[in-house]
Amino acid sequence: MNLLLSVAFVVCWSSGFIGAKLGAGSADAVTILMWRFLPLALVLGTVAVVRSRAAWRGLTARDLLRQCVIGALSQSGYLLTVYYAIQLGVSSGTTALIDGTQPLVAGALAGPLLRQYVSGRQWLGLCLGVTGVLVVTSADASAARGVASWAYAVPFLGMLSLVAATFLESRSRGAVAPSVAMTIHCGTSAVVFTLLAAAAGAVVPPADPSFWLAVGWLVVLATFGGYGLYWLVLRRSGVLRVNTLMFLMAPVTAVWGAIMFGEPFGPRTALGLAVALLAVAVVRGGAAGAAEGVQAEGASADGASGEGASKQGRTEADCRTEVDRGAQPDGRTEAGGNSGDVPGPRADNGTRSGPRAPRRQPR
């Protein structure tokens, strides 16, 4: 069952990039995003009023404003750049891979910005990840026709927007329920995209059936499927499992885009994806070693004291939690966000000592 859920999660989350490609030929990015988030915000708002009012109690104006800003960065800014890049001709696989570097960047920046320890393995993983992105991007740019070179910088801006949201949420003092945060983020995005569409004169949806196919695809598969399965897999298998699965999105999206849209997928693309996955393996190896060290420390302490786990509190779950605190930046979030075994945030209840990632939204 866990395997089936994991496969479904990877497919549904990756479908967000494919849905963006589906709608790219029928309407502007702001039109697609407006009609994606308007009905979603209405549904979530109705649920909040009818069934989830208790979760909103104690939410201050400061918390609400902070979540609106986080939503604008992690959802509005991030998704707009992803959709715009795909409309400019950047392949869905390249866009997904650039997005996938967010956990590595957030983990590395946790050192200089938050004065947290970043190991040599983690810096090596970041360098390998960036190398993989450059290889895939160069392969995509050489195979594409009529795509401006600056278009490949657009998804990087979205990734940086997600990183900024990561560190903003890490400074939140109080925990906000995931259902509340998602409702605020989607409501904020609905307002932002409606205003942008109105300013661009792109509010009216096209009559093309492919537009509504793309919107339905994004709402059902990417949002409810991807985001819902994210929390289900997280609850059943833990954050390490989810964050590892997040790094499968880029290769799955690249293969899917090549089959469905004929996007380039040559030897250099495969090499770049392999280098990016190697980056994950390097960082994950460091996290696994840390887990073993924590477990060994707990076992030796228990043996010396003779008081067992009741005194030391070093159960296997505790060991995993300690590793997560120092090794995980994202849960592609609410966000993806989003993510390997590098130091940093996680979309959880605020128990982590490092920066928490915004709850990553399916693309």
C-alpha cells in the first residue's frame, strides 16, 4: 500500500508541470492560474466556515498577514514563474529540475543566514545539484528553437521566491494548522492572480476545451491529488520518505514531457538528471550517518546508565526527528517546495530547530 501511495504521489505532484504545459497554448499564465485558484479558494473557504472553524481560533492579525506574504511568495510568485517559463518554451522537465534545487539552496543558505552548521557533504550536494541543473538547462537550450536564453532564468526566480518564503516561515513563532495555511495561501493566490489577470485584460477564459481540461487537471490531480497524497504519505511513512520522493519529480516530469509533448530528452539531459540524483545521494548519505550516530549515542548512554530509553529518550523515532531537524528543508511544501536530506525547514508543526519550509503547493 505504501508503495502504491508513493507512486501515486510522485505522479500527481509531477502532473502540475504537465498541466501547466497543457494550458500554455490556450491562455495566458495568469488566466490559467486565476481560474485554477478561484474555485479552489471558494471550496476551501466554504470548508473553513462549515467544518474547520476551530482550527482558526487563536489566529492573530500578525499570523494572518505573515501567512498571506508566505502564500504570495511560495505560491503566487513561484507558480507564476513556473507557468511563464513553460509558456516561453522552457521544457517542463527542466523547470521541474530547477525547482528541485530549492531544498539544496535553502539548506546551504541556512548556514550563512541562520548561523546553522552546514557540512561539507551538504555543500558538495549543492554543487552537484547546480551542476546537474546547468547540464540539463544547456541541453534544453541547445535543442529548443525560438526560446530566449533569459527564459531559463525565470524558473530560478521562482525557486528563489520559494526559498524566501522558507526563511520567512522559519521565523514564525507560532504554528498554524496546515488546513488554515493552505486556505490562506490559496485565497491570497486567487486575489493576486485575479488582479493580475484584470490588469492584463485576461480575465475571460477562452472557449477552447483544452483550457478547461488543463484547469481540471491542475485542480484535481495537482492540488487535491498531489497535496492530499503529500500529507497522507507523510503521515504513513515519515518526512524522510516524502522528501526523497520529491527528488523523483524532475526525472518523471522530463520523461512524461518527452512522451506527451515531444520535449527534448537526450544523453545530456539524462546525464544532468543523474548528476542531480547523485547530489541527493551524497546529502542523504550524510543524513544516514548522522542517524546512525544518534542511535549509537543513545544505545551507549542507555547501557551506561542502566535506565534505558525512559531516561535518555533516544528511541528510533527520536533519532529520526533529530536527523530531520538538521537535515531536511522541505516537506515541495505547501510546499514545495520540496526535499532531500539537507539541513533546514520542514512543513510540519513547528518542532524543527532549523528553518521550516512553506507548505509546498503542487504546481
